Amino acid sequence: MAKLSRLKLLSRLRFACIGLLACLAMGGAMELLFSGVDMQGLLDEQATRSLLFEQGNVRRSTRDRLKTGDIQITLHWHNRNDLDLWCQDPTGEEISFRHTRSSSWGELDFDMNAGGETFSADPVENIHWPRNSALQGHYRVYVNYFQRHGDPDPTAYEGTILAEGRTRTFSGQTFYGTGKHLVAEFDVTHAPLNLFGIHPGIVYAALVVGSWFGLTAAILALALIAAENLWYRRYYKKPILPSQAFPRAVGIAFGCAFASGFLAQIVFGVVTEHLNGLPVALLRLVGWTVCFGFMGLLHGRLVPNVSRRIAFLLMLVFGWLGGAVFLFSSFSGLEVAARLWMLSLFGAAIGALICLVWVEEELPVETITTFSLPPMRMQPYRMTLKSVEPVQTGRQDNRAAAGEKPVSFPHELPK
């Protein structure tokens, strides 16, 4: 029993290391791909929130790189007074410093001279709608003189409007106390491109998230099943799964995990698009929990010697931890580390579950067939020099009295 327990412990440690290394290698390769094509930048252009990346408006515009898209409205002035840029979309919803993001995906992403480190003698503010998001209809642009910071009035301003490939300009001057006033109007004639009512940016993000989860599941399943085959060949002289079954298991792992991540991202993107009041961190927490729980259940079904129930419950906990890590990583820029850390824990946990339910089979007990003879009763004899005669008993006398034939013995001498 002690040898069996030691073997199971060493095997779990070995498979935990295999799972950790497989997920870490896959995660590192995906991070190199993300950095090479600037995945965060592409998602920002689409203003799409993702389960794998922080929400689109985290990376804000800079003076050298203002966000653009279907619509870009930029305001410039040349003193330290605080002017604010406002825009009203076709639904009547206004974007301003009080409401920086509209339900139509418009966003005020650069606001200056409001206080703190934003003071500048050459400030700029920017409102934009990402690509394939601007609603068809009439837009109004306003300038609001919010606060005077010592520079003389009037404060002159100028601005540009980029919409549907055309650039318009506006300019003017304002005095403190005049409040908000209309400076420009324009129309958008083309409706945004939607796929079944879903913004293309959400579908794009869903493909990225689905591929991330699908490749993780496929690489982990391949590594663990191959390792188990080697282990069984060593101890049992036969594989636990034939090599012909590998492509099917890996394909199922990729397909199911891809579908799980894709659907989770679609739901996450649609909900955050239409319900801005819900906290993004809470929704990301739910999304990670569901995806990791499903992947645990999937590997419990595909990888031999893994308990489905324990894998599912354990991955639910890890999914919740993954969402919590992302909640804190958004403030410290540790998203890459958070993704790699969660992948490593996931692979190690699934690998360690191997042999958890493994039980050594007892050899069948061999049954020995025994033969028994019927009880025998010996007949008493009286031996003389000339003959061997049976001794007459009361039982024989009774037989003779009853007319039965006396018992004869083959060794009895003839008379």
C-alpha cells in the first residue's frame, strides 16, 4: 500500500508539471502573437471589451495619437482655461465629461484643464466613435466654458470633425459664464455594419477569446494523454488510449473550448454594450468562471483518470480567481502575467488530478477444484489358513430373513 501511494503521488507531481509546462508554452506563444499584432490596439479601435484584455477605454488617447473611427471630433484652444467638448448623438444622448461613453459607443477619451496633471497652455479634447459603430442620423457639437483659470477672455478655439471620410472645421471664441453653445452640426448617412445585430468588434473579440481557450484545451489534452500513454506502456505494457484516438480527442477539446470562449465573449460584449450600468469586473468574473469550469469538465471527460466532478468544481474556483486577478491587474498593468499565471494553475491542476481516482486492481483468486469420494464402509472379515470369510452381522441376517440376495465380494473364494 505504501508503494502504491508513493507511485500515485509521484505520478500526480509528474503530470502536474507536464500540464503546467504545456499551458505555459501555449500562453507564451499567444502572448507573442498578441504583442506582434497589437491586439489591445485593435480592440481599442473597435471599442470592444474583452474577457482577455481590459476594457477598450483603458488605453486613452494622447496628444500625439488621438483615437479615431467613424467619427472624430477634436477641440483645440490656447490657454489654461477649461473648455469642454460635448456631442449629442441621433438618439439624443450627450457625451461630455459627466458622461464619457454613450450607448452608441461614442466616447470622450481626452479631457484637459479639468485639474491635476491635465493643465496645459495648449489643451485638446477628443470625442470619437469607433469603426462600424456610429449611428445613422443627425449630430450636434457643443462647446462649454466650464471654468476660468486666470487667463484673460475671450478664449478662442478651433476644431475639426471627421465623419464618413470628410473633414469639417469650426472655430469661435467664448466668455466665462456663457455656458454651453452649439458650434457645429453634421449628418451620418451610412448605417453601422452589424452582424445579426452584433457589433463586428464583438465578433472579432469573440474569435480571439475562443481561439485562446480552444488552443489551451487542445494542447493540454494532447500533452496529458500522450504522457499517460507513455506511463501505461511502462507499467502495464499497453497504451491507455490508441494513437488513432488522439486527433479526435484533441479536435473535441479545441472545438468545445473554442465554442465556450466564443459564446462567453459574445454575451460579455453584448451585455457591456447595452447595459453600461453593470460593473465590467463582475461580468468578467462570471465569464472566466464559466469558461474555466467548462474546460475542467471537458478535460475530465477527455483525459483518462481525471475525476469530472472534482475537475469541474476546482476549475470553477480557478475561474473565479482568474476574474479576481484581472480585477486587480487592471490597475497595475499586469494582464500578461495574470493570463500566464492562470493558465499555469489550470494546467497544473488538471495534471495533478490524474490518478486521483486510480485504484490498483486486485488479481482474481484462483479456485482449486477438489474431488471427494462418497463415504465408504468396510466389511469385516475373518481370516483362516484356508480362506477369508466375511463376518456375519445382524444386518446381513436381516437381509437373508427378508429374502434378499446376500452381498458377494470379488475376492471371496468359491466353495
